Amino acid sequence: MEYELTIAAEDAGKPLRSVLQTELRASQRLIRQLIQTGGVLKNGKPARLKDPVETGDQISVRLPDEVSYVEPEPMDLDIRYEDDEILVINKPARVLTHPSSKEKQGSLLAGVRYYLGEGFTPHSVHRLDRDTSGLIMFAKHAHAHHLFDLALQHGHLHRVYWAWVWSGDSRPLDGPSPWECIDLPIAVDPAHPSRRVVSDDGQRAVTHYRILARQPVKGDVAIEWVQLVLETGRTHQIRLHMASIGKPLVGERVYGGGYSRVPLPVTVDAVAAEAWVRSAIQRQALHAAMLAWKHPVTGAEHVARAEPPEDIRRLWTEIGGDDAAFTRMLESSDAQAFLEHLERIRKGGDAVDKR
């Protein structure tokens, strides 16, 4: 992968290193690698990064080769967006994002590596649990990973999820509810290191949510379709946060909800709920529906969208939910308006802390 730059008049006299840090937002690690590999040319000749540049100089930056320990595997990929730096894939449920110590084959990362071919080493910008479906972004090389990680940190990359949760409120909902904010710290569960708990000793975790629709199931029990925007990205954040406010995800096995070891926090016939959920969905009902970002290289605004898969659609429609509402919600706004809307959400919303 190469980047080409033409030095503008305002950059004349600056050290080449400074230009690379400003224009490419090169990390210190990348700068060191470029020095070691001689990966920078000025007007076709090897360049020292401490040397000044002049107006009109042509700078060529060849990114260093990377080593990947993930073997490429052919795989059908549902690609929703691609450019020189990234691709966004609609991940099926029950597919690992990365290989694990126990499962070294069949990961989405291996499929992406096969698709990109030689010369690219993909990196996931964020992750999805095995049983979460939907959009995930992969950078095509380490520098793009660095750029989009900065975008995520600075609020220029937004992850929008849909979840279907248990509720003890079956009253009709007249349109989407106001946005609320769950601000509860998350830590590793000392008794089960693969799980997480809400704890004052944990890292800050912030989830914004609103209820889009509500469908009664039995008596006072309902299932709500919830939209969520993550401000932080802690492991199991949505699953734990929603359970902590009494709205566990349908199909959730760890943090509360149907056929979990943890009792339902709503009044429901546990046996009937277990049987129904097992027949409707075999995982937590969580889907990454949208990604919205300002591209760190081009500055363009983008939104990628993905409809829920068949198991979630069936879950919702079998209790009387409107399947067409998924498409309407996904197509409700253009990229720039949607990004601005998400930024307003982050700055507003009432914090929810029900410990």
C-alpha cells in the first residue's frame, strides 16, 4: 500500500517527518518502521525524515510489510462498504470475529484475509461477539487501523445496534421513546474471567438507548425493540447494561433473560418463556444495524446499513411486530444528518444508574 503526497506552499520548509505526522497522521510506530525500511521517497529518491520539504515536492510513502498469523480461508462475505483503507462486512451470527485458542479456523478475519489477498493484513477496528450479527469494520493495514481507531476514540465512528429485550411494561408505545443513557462501569468477573460485572472498580461504560417499538407477549410481559449507540466499547457492554436496568436481551444466556441461569427480572412464566425463546432464536437477539463514520483520509461522511437476519425477523414478526419497520428505520436519514444526530445523542440523554 502506498500514499502519494504533493507538498503545498504552507508546508514548505517543514521537516518531512512533521508533514507525514500531519497529513497521514502517521503514528510514532509507523515513523520508526518507515525509517527502518526506507519506505519514503522524495521526488523518486530515498528521503531522510529530518530533511525539509519544498513546495511541489512529490512524496511517496510505502507502508511496511506486515506479518499475519491467521491463515486465509475462502468464505462468502456480505460486503456493505469498501475503499482503499477499510471494508465493512455484515457478519452472520455464530461466526467468530477472530480465531481463538480453541477454534483456529472459520473466523471472519480469515475470510477477510483470503478476500484481500497478498499485500494486505486486515485488522478489526472493533469486535462483535460470536452470536451477534451485523456490521463490523476491518482495516486493510495497520496504518488504516490506527486512523480508524483514532476516529472511534474521537467520536467520528459510531456503532448503532438493535436489540430485542424483555420488558415488564406492555403498555402501547406511541412512537420511539426519548433517548436515555446508561453510565455504569464494567469490570472482569473475578469468579468467571470470561464474563463481566457492573462494578465501581471497572472501566467507565456508556450506552445510549431508546425504545423503538413494543410488542406484548403474555400478560404484562412484552418484548421491546431497542436502538443503542455505544459511546464506549467494553466487552459484553450492551448485554450487561440492558440486564442491569431490568431489560435483558431475549435469548441472553449469561446476564439474564430467557433460559438463563439468572432469573428473569420480569414476571413471566419461566417454563413457557424458555420453550418459546428456544424455538424462536438460538442466541441473544442483538444485531449491529448501522455504522456511521467520517472518513479520516477523505473527510467524507458514510453510513453502512444491514437488515436483521431471518431469526430475528421471525422473532419479531411472530409476536406481531412490523417487519417493514426495519427498512424504514435503516433508510431514515442520510450520512451527514445521521452523524449529527448521533453526536447530539452523545451530548444529551438522561443517565441511568439503577444499582
